[in-house]
Amino acid sequence: MAAENLYNLPADAVWFITGSSSGMGLALAQQIASHPTHRLVATARNSSKLYDLLRRSERVHLVDLDVTSDNAIDAAVESALSKFGRIDVMVNNAGYGLMGDSESALQPEGQAKARKQVETNLWGAMRLTLHAVRVFRDENPKNGQQGGVVLNVTSLGGFAGFPGTAFYHAAKFGVEGFTESMRKEVRPDWNIHFCIIEPGGTSSNFASSSMDWLAPHISYVAADSPTRAMEGYIKSPDMRKTWTPAERVAGAMYQVVALAKSKPLPTRLPLTEGAWQVVKSEIAAVDKELEEFKALSLSVEIDETNKAGQFLLGNNWGN
């Protein structure tokens, strides 16, 4: 196993966590704050909400951060560097859901909500990831080990789409594509690593206070419309009781980084059995479809004997 694929989490690692006021973000922040040597930059739109939620010490730094503001992102990263001189793990967890009929976004109010969803869930994570790469490469060597880890939280909705959440999926799919590309861009000697975290149903306030709603579209008001059924699932107290505690998901997020000294971080990590099953089923469905249409996919190739003629014919069409 190549050493450059591994990451050794420093004993005094600095964790920068967005969306630290609730759910997985809070659970992970509490775990880091309770660690005897790790350091924490916990962020929230209003960081004063964190005062009574996190163990206070010199190793815990609270920062206001609105991930839709480039200036706020830049300032938060600078604040972290001023406090600790480095960042070792960037956890892009901040975000919220948007549910409703996609066609509702044709109206001004719906369009504004859809744009805000993508701005928050996609652009905020991308800009913070870019900052993290810069800090890992250029700043961290000044205060110890070069490198670091980016954990981009997408949910299983970053890999598979469901009715009624198209703009959420657009943002989360975007984060996954961006992360995969960045993962292949960085030089191995920079010691920079990425992992996409894909939780399934998790006990948090995501389905209540962290969920925005599009107004129902007249064409989808029937009770048997797929979006109405999905809304019923999301709002059901009985279904929420089956979701996994946020503390368990946060523990796995910590563990995958801690284990990276002997086992390279995976590109993506589904968390909960449901998420794992959905990803596996989606992969199987894609593979089946590829095989069914393989002949058509390959039919567009040009036989070696016909390449020259087809090239000339194509040029004639273009004239």
C-alpha cells in the first residue's frame, strides 16, 4: 500500500466544522470538543447558539459563518488560522433541505428558494474546500505536518435521486462531482485527502427546522403523486423513530479519518444500512441499464476502415 494514500491524523488536529449547531455537525463538534488534545473550530450562522452546547476551553473556537457569503467564509477561515495556525480536517456539513414540486420553481418565490438551496449546499462547500486545500498545502507546513482531510457531507441524496427534492439533489450531486474532481487534481505529495459522507436517515432537525418547502404545484396535488408520498414519509413521526442517532453517524465520520493511517479514505462512505443499500441498488441498476444498451452505445464508434471516409464526409457537412 503506497504511503501517499494514507493520512496520519495529528494528535492535536484542528477540526473545522460547518453547521455545528445541530444534528451530525453538533454531534461531531461535541466529540472533538471532548477530546483531550484535538482542537475545534465550530461554526454556525449565529455561533452564540453554541455556547451552551459545547464544552468550552482554549481548544474550542466559535465562529459565525454564513456559507452563502464569500466574505464570511474567507473571514472564518482566517479566524481559524489566527487562532490555531492550521486546519487539519475540514467538515462541510452545513446545509438544509428543500422539498416540493420542481415545477414550482418556475414562479419567482420558488425560483428564489431553489437558487438559495444550491448556493448554500453547493457553493459554500466548494469554496470552503478550495480554502482547505490551500491551507493544507501552504499554511500547515509552517506549524507542523503538511496535508489534511476534507469530509464533504452530501447524504445518500448525493448519489441517488428521489421525488420532490430535485434542487437538493442538484446541489448534493454537484458536491460529489466537485469532490471527485478535486481528489484527482491534488498532487500526492501534498498529503491531501477527500471523503464524501453519505448518511441515510439520521435523527436531527433536518426534516423539521432544517427543511424549506416549495408551494405545491397544481399538477401534482393528487395524494398519489410521488412528491406527496415522499412528503408523508419525511413528516411521519413513526418513520423518524427508525432513523439513526446523529452521534453514531458522527462517530463513524471521526473513525474513518482516524483509521486513515492504515486504510486509505474511501471516495464515498454511505452511513446507515439504508444508505449503503440505496447506493448498492443504484450501482446495480446503472450496470444493468448499461448492459441493455451497450450495443447502441458502442454503435457510434467508427470502424477503422471507415474512419478516413467518415472524417471527409463530416468535413463536407460542415462546409
